[in-house]
Amino acid sequence: MEEPISKSAADRLPSAIKHLSGRCQKIYIYLRLRKSDHEIARQLNMSLEETNEGISAVRNGLIKSGQLDLIEDPRFI
């Protein structure tokens, strides 16, 4: 069974992530730790398709708030 996110960790989440589901919040934390999608799926006992949908939700939330650099390195042109 999955453990819930601790209150102190939940308080530190960006506002763009706080309104997402608990699973997406965990995906965000693993993305911050630079885990791959396969590793996240294994850790959360999810299918790869479900994991990729969660990653997309996290990315979209961070893009809208201008905080994508929290999980990805900025791209320089």
C-alpha cells in the first residue's frame, strides 16, 4: 500500500502541484529526484501508460505556472 505524502513535504509543493491528485504529487517528487518514467512506474505500482499520463499532468501544471525548470533543465538555443 502506498504511503501518503508527509504534511511537511506537502506544504513545500508548488501551488501548481498542490491541486493535483496525490499520485501526481508523488510523481512530481520522483521527477524532482530525476527518476525515469520506468522507475516511477515501478515505485508507484502503476502501468507505464498511467505514469506517462501523470507526468504529462505534472508537466502541464508546471508549464502553466512557469516552473518547468523544477523538473527539467532549461533548454538554451
